[in-house]
Amino acid sequence: MPKDELKETLSKTLKAVLIIYAVLLALFFAVNAITDKLPKPYHKRTISAEVTPWLK
């Protein structure tokens, strides 16, 4: 495989991975913001430290 072809393939692959990562990150924060605003039966719970001591 010539160096130019390898360089072009790596460039395209890196660009695709960065786009996928950016979309997933944006999607995560969008879903997180939406779930913070949900009403009482669907809201995010705050779990106490006694139940999950490893999260202290």
C-alpha cells in the first residue's frame, strides 16, 4: 500500500471516528438535559451514599 493511500485512509478514518464521537457526545448531553426536566414519576433519582458507599 503506497504511503499516500495509507495517509488518505487514516485521515478519512480519523475524521469518521471524530464525527461519531462528537455526535455521541452531543446526544449524551441532549438526553441528559432532557431527562433532568422530566416530571416526578420519570425523574432521575438521587441515590443516597448509604446505598452506594463506593460512590462517596
